[in-house]
Amino acid sequence: MSILRIKTFTEHGVSCFFKALGHLEIQSKLQGLVSLIKSSKDISVYDPENRLEEFIDLTNIKASDFSEIYVQKLELADHKCDGKKVELISELPHSKATTLLVLAFDAQKYQDHIKHLNSHKANIISLDQLKLPDQMITNRTHYLDRMNWTTNFMWIKEKDGVHTRLTSANCWAKYGGKNLSAHMYLIDNNGKLLAHWNEQLSEKLDLLILDSKKIREKFSLPEFMGQIFVHIIGTTGHDVMKYALDIYGDSHDVLSATHDANPWPAKYFAGLPAPKENEQVILWLQNTHPIAARPGSISINIMGEEEYRYVNDEIPPYGTLAVNLADYFPDILFPRQFEVNAGNYVVRPRYEVKNLSTKRDCIAHVNVERDSLEVDYKIKDITNFIGKGYILPSPILPISKFTNQVLPTPMSRFIKHMPLKAIVYSNTGEELAVHKFGNLPRNHRDFLSVNELVQNIKFFKEISAYGNLQLVYDFEVGSEADGWLHSIFKYQDKETGHSAETSFGGHIFNNITTYKSEPQSYKGPPPGLSTWLFLRVGTEGRNTLSYLIYPVSKSWHPKSSTLITLFNNGDEIAKHNIEIDANGCYMLDCYKIFSKEVIEKLDRPYISIIDKTCRLFGYHLLTTENAFSLDHMFGF
């Protein structure tokens, strides 16, 4: 398996070089440069920022295509790049190449440094010829500034009566963003560009909505599947475009939800469940690069086992591939799970669970599996300061109507065991039950049926009773913790068989003392002790619910002080205050709080959930008479 040598993060922070080379807007220019390099017999390259390997992998150029390779760092002087020896840039006067490529953006300073060394008068070029148009650059003094690269990918389906709808918030207005716009590129599963358009964004905190059904009508397109590449121009405050993604149908039986892809590709992903009996699980792989993922570039293995099965189809540049797990692991069933060795080709993949009995599907996502996070034995030693410490909270939907299942997931390449327990709380924060998983091995087959755990508890015998489950480390049975606690949560309607699932990672919640980056803050250093959540509102008769949980690692305020505000077109419509007990939860029903009649008159509604006293964790749901969707929310 080949791994693309791209850098998403460096010692200097977020790296955007791969985004700059992979942007759809500059591909004709990039291919022109590639053709020049391949056809020239005497072009050399100067790599002052150590990016040549990344450039090679994203263009299919070879090191041998260059007559000389020059570097600046003495510590690289004895190195080779793909078998070709590199030289120090001080040797440039001895070159006979007619062209020198300075492998950098904003390259003028590098060109000025070596002007006097260019005694043979080589033509000096740089990557500046590949820059986006000026109107698409927010910070023109630093091209690779992360605010120039607020991009993301959206999985999209407009086929067989199934549609997808992206809803995002123009959150950069909150941080003073001006002249904001969105550039969209619709790409089919073969990597073909179907449409490109721009949209000006409001300077108020408003919505960006991309609906596959309306896009198809706008551009008079046939049915399609693939992805949309989105680039937001003018951002400030943060550089991640977050969104909710709803999958809906001409039939109200079709309803599911997931959310944004991580805007960077990764080597490994996990949190991919095997199918149950009468299920298929389809993994959707979205290539985000201008080069193909060749057969064998990506592999899948059973979690905790070393037998890798290679994806034997090519994924074209910017293409999307559906992988039926049964084609590679025909006898593997839930509660087994898989990890994906993605080789840096794809952003966070979606997977689709197809129930062959009910003919109902649900969409969910895997998560990035860390390859740099080792076991941290100190977490066990600081429980006096952080109490339960890392908490992964999830809803317990009313057991009279829904099944609730929990499947813990290793999310670090180094974790061999997971000492875990699950604590059940009522909606008022009363502890009702504890389930001890024990010290789970990496290849475990243990899942928790929450219904079975709580079925004899008086509280849950009430037909509409709901609560929350908090997955935490159990240091009575083991010490192997990494602070990256993950699990898959599965829900199914007992009557219809409609299902939904989601996965997420644990954090320290509502603790004044900090440990490393926890309690996490969306903006600024920890601790994060406040809440700003975005809740998109359903359309066409789909009610919106939000399952808000107030997890507490040790002790905090006894009740939250939470403001729920309804907006339309960025303008405030109504407010509502609630209180949630510590370790409790609250089911927010938009129709009950703001009334169905009010909401259905609005054309671009959304809800903000703000709490200045504590950090809440939220899930969003859409419901119809016979279907529902569920995923965790996002905040800023």
C-alpha cells in the first residue's frame, strides 16, 4: 500500500500546501507545469521548504525528471529524494540547467536570495504561477495562510428519488468576516466536473444551503452521485467549514443524517461497523486529490487483526467509489468492526447501512484514527483533579420505542486495550446503572444493549422516559488510556426498523483545571466552559429535535443556564430559556417550543443554543411519522 507523502499538520501548525496544489480552480495551470517538467531535459528544482516529496506525489512527477535537486538545510545534504541525490543550494553556480523551479508559493524572497548564484542565467519560475485568482485570496501577503483555505468536501447523492441537503452556518460573520462568498464545484463519481458556481454570503450569521435536488434543476443535470468541493472566501476566526448533511427522499421513509468531512485527508480511519444479518455496509471513498488512487492504494482490515484486504478498484482524481464490505469480508458480522488504511487519499468517509429486510438505509461516518497518540498513563493518576475525566456522552432514547446499542472503538494505532465502563443517568442527572466492559482488547466483540441494561429500572418503565449514557475509563481494570475515547452508537425504531447511528470522541467536560487541550475550547485555549451550538431546522414537515446533555467530569454548576434562539434569514424570531441538571439531559422539540405553525412559515430558519455557564454536548434529530435521523451537533 502506498501512502501519499502529504503534510496536513507540521510543527508550525496546519499545512495547506496540499490544498493549494489540489484546488480544482488551478488544475489546468498545474498540468501545464507538469507537462513542462516532464518534457524538459534540463530543469532543476530548489526546495527551500522541504515540500518536494509532497509535490511529487500530488503530480505524479518523478525526482528523476529534474536535472538537479537543491535544498537549503545542511542536515539534508546527504539525503536522497526517491533515489536521486540532493545538493545544497550553494552549489547552484555549477548548474547547467536552463530552468530552475523554486518549489514555493510567495517565492520572491527565495528568488532574491539566490539571484547572485544564478551565474548561468537560468530562467527562474515558481509555484506563484499556480495561485488562485486574487478575488479568491483572503490573505494576499501569505498565500498558504489557513484562512485562505477554508474548504471542505460534501458527499452528494441525487439519484433514485434520494436527495442530499447541506446546511451550514455563516459563522465567520460572528468573528467579523466581510465580503464572504462560497465557491462550489460539483463532481461526479468519475471525477468529472459537472457544475461550478459562486454564492455571496450574508454578513449576518445566516445559512448556506446546498440541496442536490435544486442543484440538478438549476443546471439541468441528469441523476448524479459524487461530491461537492466547497471553498469559503473571506473567513476569519477559524478555518473549518462545518455542516449538517441530510439525506432525504421523495418518500418520507428515506431520512438520515451525517455531518462534515474533516477538511484534510488522513492515513487511517476507524469506527466502521460490520453489517448485521440482513444488512449491507457500503463504504464511500472520496478521492480529494488531482491524482488517481490506484488499485491497492487503500486497504481494509478487521480491527485488531493484521490481515489487510486491498481495494482493487481505482478511484479517479476527485472520484468517489462505493465499497461493499461483504465483497472483501463476506463472513464478518457485527459486532466486529474495521479500520481503513486510506493512505492520505480520502477525507473522512461515509458509510451506508442498508437493511435488506426493511429496505431502509442510514448514513454515518467513520473517524480519523490517530497514528501519533500514544498511551498516557498519567490520566489515571490525575483523577483527583478531573474526576471521571474523559466522557463520551450519548442519548438513551425511550426504550419503549427504540433500541439503543453502544460499540466502543479503538481510535489510536497504539491502543491495545480499553478499560471502560458506561454510566447511565436519568434526564435529571440521577445515576441509575453502571455497566463494566472490562479491559477490552483491541479486537473485542463486546457491545452494550442499553435496553437490556435498564429494562428493569423503574425510571425507564415510563413510556417516554429518556436519559443519557456516559462512556468513561475504568481504571479499576486497566491503565491504558489515551484521551481519545470513541464509540459507535446505534439506534433503531422497534416498529418500523428505521435506524440511525453516529460516533464521536470523549472530552473532559466542565472542569476548571486543564489537562493538555482539555476541556476543549472551539476557539482559544482551554478550558472550554461555554456553549455555542448550531441546530439546522427541518423542512417539509420534518420536525427538529435536539438532545442536549450536560456532562460533568468532576463537579460544576448544579444546573445549566441555556438560551435557545430561533432565527430566520439571520434575524432573531423568538427565545426560550431552559435549565438542564448536571449529568442530565433535555430533549428540545422545536415544534413544542416555537410551534409548528411559526416554523413552517419561515424560509431559512435555524436555532442557536448558547450557554455561558457550561459546555453542553448535543445531538440533532429530524423526525417524521415513520422515520428519524440522528447525529451529533457542531459548535463554534
